[in-house]
Amino acid sequence: MLDYESDHYCPAYKRVIDIDLCYESLMGLSKSVKISSVKELSEIKDIEEARRVCAECPYSDLGAGMDDWEIDPDLL
């Protein structure tokens, strides 16, 4: 299981980043906020490649895998 509260290696930055930068970068790379609003993204030369890599990273799954769960209708 991933620890979403710990620093971790980011394949887009190619270095260890903290959770705040991970989230902010995810928002920028997924076009939820402007790239320019996350100054660290200026370190990345190929933003399109970073978008692809970020989308494949398990840390970019904000649902933490919960989207795949089937909910028992009896529990609703």
C-alpha cells in the first residue's frame, strides 16, 4: 500500500519530492491549474512527457484505488 503522507520518488521530476509538491504538480500536469502556478514545474523540460509519466504513477490516483471497489448495496 502506498503511503500518501511520505516523501517519495517522482518519475516526472526524477527525484524525491514531498506530498505537497506531488499534489500541486499533479494538479498542474492534469490541467486543473495553470502550469505556471507551480513554479517547480519549470524544472521539467518536457511537460508532455511529464504528464504521461505522472498519469501512470500510482501516486496520481487520488482515489487511492477506491474507484475499483465494489460497494455492497446492502451497506448503503
